[in-house]
Amino acid sequence: MPIYEYECRCGQKIEVFHKPNRIPKRQRCKCGMTAKRVLSANGAVHTDGDIKWMGSAKQNLPNSAKHIETRGEWKRYLKQQHLTCVG
């Protein structure tokens, strides 16, 4: 099962195992607030799996790659950078 990272407004980071078909966008933090899922940069790029995939995927791209606008360009970029799309 993949590990997903969440970051709370209190500053804590949480790592949680989830089945790939059940990935919540929010997770309860120890402080009681809701932590939001963040993209991790551990050799993979996490996407939403819905129409907003490009916006969330581009959040962690370097400025030199902000020109990517289509799935084809996205796949070519990942292949060139030896990355894998997860999610």
C-alpha cells in the first residue's frame, strides 16, 4: 500500500498507508484539526485522478516545466525525468 503525506495547519506532517482505491484528501491530525493531503517528492508524482489533476500535479514542478498543459506533454516530461505518475 502506498504512503500518503498530510500536512496540518499546526505544522505536523502525517504519513498514512492507504489502499490505492481509497485515498482521502484529508486526514485527522493528533491536534484534532484536519490535515490536507500534500504531494510528496519521493520519485513519484501524485495526482487527484480527476479533472483537477493538472493543477495539483503542476504544484511541485520546477518553473522550467510550468508550460505543460496536456496529458501527452505531462507523460513525456515524466518519462524524461525518470518519474512515475501514481494516483
